[in-house]
Amino acid sequence: MDWVKRNLGLVISGVVAVGLLLFSAFYLYSNYKKNNEARARLEAEYGELQRLSNLKPHPGKGDVDNIARAREQKAELVRLMQAVSQRFAPIPAIPDNPQLSGEDFSASLRRAIDQLNRRAAIASVIVPTNYNFSFEAEKRLVKFAPGSLRPLAIQLGEVNAICQILFEAKINKLTGLRRERVSTDDRTGPQSDYLRTASVTNDLAVVSPYEISFESFSAELADVISGFANSPHGMVVKGLAVGPARQLGAVAGSPGAAAYPVATAPATPIYTAPPGGEMPGGSEIRRPTFQRPTFGGAGASPYGELPAPGVAPTYAQPGVAYPAPGVAAATTQTLIDEHPLSVTLVVEVIKLLPVQEEQ
């Protein structure tokens, strides 16, 4: 102890030197480890560079920068998607409120169904009695399943847009409309209101299916398909089934049968001719023939001349054939006899997801 007291400065210096040596060793070891990690990352980056250099197409070198070109093409694609999205305008939900309550949706649902029925009456479209347009389960509810208000509001807006196209085309009768189940409340509704399929989501959009059944003639069906094709809301017809609609007398008491009487042949012949005509069934279409006016002057021009004073022009009578006296008219042949069609359409509503721009 006496030696330590006499050499206290030396002892303190030695302790400090040992501490510095230990700290230096720790610092050297930790930096050596970091150096090895940095070397490993450098080798990995170098290997990735070699891989990219061997790719086809090549990332480019010098004035050719394929990576920058790829980024430009991606930005161009984003701009194209934004332009195309104008043809896929979102359908407004009913009601379209950020903060939606059960009372708001219930009132909007009853109001929307009433408006759809009134628009159908104005367009002379027959709808089932007390029809709720696939919202039978929700018609009398005030409290709804948690998380179902927004999907139901979106579906109500889409059903409203679909029916608008049907009513503008003036179909004869709407027989049914089916949608997917989006709420546990839908389990209590009639099965005829729902599809077994569900919406599909990909990287670009959400695709929701609907099935529509109606009766119309071919002209109204063409207007319906044209309406979906020209809609700004991105509604695509994915399936079409057409068949003859049920008619009165064919199936007695069938639903919708009273709307369409059985077509009968007209009592008055359309085009008739004596037996021996050219068309099958003894009927013949005669086209009227006309003759240029004659004025009685010799050497008249083919374009006609002014009649002499006091002389009226004469015209040949059209060559319409009539049955000879005592000869019965031939059997009538119906040329066009269109019957109503029963149509089932599968329509998909495409809702684009927000486009993410390149950072």
C-alpha cells in the first residue's frame, strides 16, 4: 500500500491505459463487424448490378437509359388510366353521406323505392305488386347489421342506375332483379333477391354482379344493351339469355300471362292475288306501277310537255290486283308477327380503385 501511495499517479495512469486499451479493442471489434456487413451488402449490390447488366432488355448505358424510359412509360400508363376512368365514373351511393346512420338509410331506401315505382309507372313498365327491387329484407328495418350500411347504400345507387336504363328503354315488364348479399340482414330476405356469386376485387377495380329479368320486344332489348354500352358508369353486359315470353292462353294463370294476348291473324288480307300467284300460299306482293303523264301531243319529250290549253294531264292507275268476282281471296300469309321475349341479363358494375401515381 505504501508503494501505491508513493506511486499513485502511476497507478492511475496504468488503470486509465488499461481502460483505453479495452475500449479500443471493443471499438475495433464492433467496426470490424460493421465493415464485414458493409462488404456483404456491397457484394450483394454488385451481384445485382451484374444480374441487371445481363438482362434483356439491358438497363442501358451512356445516352440510353432504359430505366428512365420504363418510368416514363409507367407515368404514361397512369395518365391513360386516369383518362379511361372517365368512362367508369362512380355511381353515387344512396344516400351518399360520409357519416351514415340507420335512420338515414331507411328513409332513403323507402324514398328510392317509391321513386322507382313512380318512374316505372310513367314509363309504362309493369313491375310486380309491392316490389322492393331486391331490398325486401331491409325495407322495414331501422337498425342494420354493423358494417352493412355503406355496402347497402352503394348497391341501392347501382340498382337505381340499372333501373333507369331499363325504364328509359321502355321495356314491357320487369320480372326480377338480383344482387349479392352484403349484410347478415339479407339472410332473412327472399332467395329470389340474391345471387350466389360475390364481388371480385383485383389490382384495378371492384366488379359487382347483378342479374336482371324482364320482358320486352327486340327493339327494347336493343335499347337496353345500348344503354349499358353508353353508360358513363362502367356497366358491362356479361351474359344474355333470351326466350319466348309466356302468353295468355299458352299457360293459363301463369305470372305475367295477362299482359300479352295471343296474336291472331288479321281478318283483312295484307296482300292478296287470285290463285296461281308467285309467292307460296297463294299470296303475291304487287308493287304499284305509274306512268308518265301524257298530253296527247305527238313527239312529246320523255320529260313531258305543257298540256294544251283546256287539256288536263292523265295518269295510269296503280296496278293493284283484286280478286275476280266470285273468286275467294287467298289464305293470308303473315309477314311479320313478333312476340315478346323473356330476357335475363347478367350485368357487372366496374368500380375503379384509386390510381397510385409514381413517386
